[in-house]
Amino acid sequence: MNIKEYLDEAANQINTPAFIDNDPVQFPRRYSRLEDIEIVALLVSTIAWGNRKVILRDAERLLSKLGSSPYDFVMGEGYKLLGKDNIHRTFFEPDLAYFLRGLRVIYQGWGNVASFLKVFKIGDSATPVWDAAYFLRAALMDGNGQKFNTKCMPKSFTTSALKRFNLAFRWLVRNDGIVDLGVWDFITPAKLYIPLDIHVGNTARSLGLLKRNSNDRKAVEDLTGILRLYRPEDPVIYDYALFGIGIENKTNNNG
């Protein structure tokens, strides 16, 4: 079995409906309205770092604050009633309020995030996630008196792997009808990039797919470039493979 066959097999084993219940993707999938899906995807991906069980617990906590419709919560300025409680690790209610104030600017002006990003022709970009993050950061700052919040946005787009945004975009763009939602059709899955975290990076290195030691933007571009050779139209399908292989290796090493 060559490396492509190995990755394809691993991806097919993980990219199934059974994956949803134990993954943060379950949260945007709870909604049917585009605006709710967008908000939840962006918020949950923002806290999707650290222990998986803790992420799921804290995502539940986050959504419980937004009521039945996160969109209605945003437009009704419900964030004004948020306090200072912790949501996930270093992310607190004031950080959530910051994000929601910025999103309200987008929804007031463009109706939804998809329409906002279309204005900037994000779908034509070779690196749509980094370009989208740039304009999203500007909107968040517009809603917050030009203040910058490092809990919501990275300091540098030139070096950041944008793991959390790449994850949100995987959920919103990939459209195979299995796990990811595919509600944004203005970006092709071929232009997505791997959500690179420590585990995916280590697995990719163990397979010889990634040489770079740092989990930065260059590493994301290098790894995704290799994966595009195997499946040009949908390289991020292999996010499932690298996740599954990483879990298998961890289990074997602990066994």
C-alpha cells in the first residue's frame, strides 16, 4: 500500500457520520439557518484547542449563553449582558462579547458572513482563509473601537497557521455531505488548507509528508501542497486521515 492509498483508507474510516458526535463539528450542525451556522462555526473553532473533551464541554457552555439562535443574540446585542466568566482556557466572556460585536457589524452591513467575504472576492484568492481572516479582523476591530483582541485573532497573518480558521472553513466549505456542512459555495474545497495543530503536524512528519519543524503558515502551505498532489479537488479530506492515524499511533504507543 502506497502513502496515498494509506491516507485514503484512513480518511474513509474517519470521515463518517459516527465522527460527528465526538467532534466540535457537531455544534454548527445543530442549526439550519446560515447565519446561526456561520456564527457557531467561527466561535467554536476559536476555542477548538487543547483537550478534546474539554473543548466539547466548553463549547456547550458557550452556546448555552447564546440562546436558541446565536444570530438573534448577536442582532439583539445580547452580548451586553455577558459578564467576565471563563469560557475556555484563556477565552473569557469579554472575548466572546468582542467577537460578537464585530460579527454584528458584518450582519448589519451585509446580511451574513458569506456575503461579506464575497465582496472581497475571497473565492478568487489562492489563500482564501488568510485573506478572509484579514477582513474579518478589520470588521471585529470596527465593532470594538479599533481595539485588537489576540484571543480572537492572530497577531500575524504572514506566519500564523490559522488552525482555527482553517477548521471553520473546512466545516463551512467542504461539501461531501458526510461530516462537513458545505454551506459556503463561493470557495472551492480545492483551495482549502489543512487545520494544522500539534497532533496533525507530528503525524504528518512521522509519515514523511512534512519536513518543517514549526507548525506555522509555511508548514500548512507545504503540507497542503503535498496533499493536493493526492487529491487536488479536495486536499483537506486528509485532515481526517491525519487525525485518525494520529489517534491510532497514540493508542498503540500507550498500549
